[in-house]
Amino acid sequence: MNWFTGVCTYLVVWWTVLFAILPLGSRTFAEMGMAPPPGCDPGAPVDPKLGKKFIATTGISAIVFLAIWAIVRFHLITLPELPTH
């Protein structure tokens, strides 16, 4: 895996992990029993804690990327070993 493929792979993993983490721990205005501000959807999160979620996403993505890198680098799974159906 060259550096460009590695960066692209990391970015795909990062965005996938971000979308998996975003809903965790979020409470909406409706769940909190609060009236949303004017122009805000009742299903919007009250405090999404995006900074913590970005940091968690970066760490988890690094671990997942290292696993993918090791699989590719050390040929732990090769194309002929993948199922065809």
C-alpha cells in the first residue's frame, strides 16, 4: 500500500467511523422535554459533543486503519482466499 492509497483508505475509514459514532450519546430536544429554539428541529441534538466525537473517531480510525494496513502489508488475506459467492 503506497502513501496515497493509505491516506484514501484512512479517510474512508474515518468518515465511516464518524457516521457510526455521531448518534451515540446524543439527546434530542424532544427526549429532553425541552422546546427547541425557533427554526430548530425537535429531533436535533441538544449538545452533540462534536469535539469529543472527532477525537474518538480519529483514535478508532487509526486502530482500524492499522489492522487494514497489517492485513495488506503481511498478506494475511489475499484475493484468492476471498469467497467468490
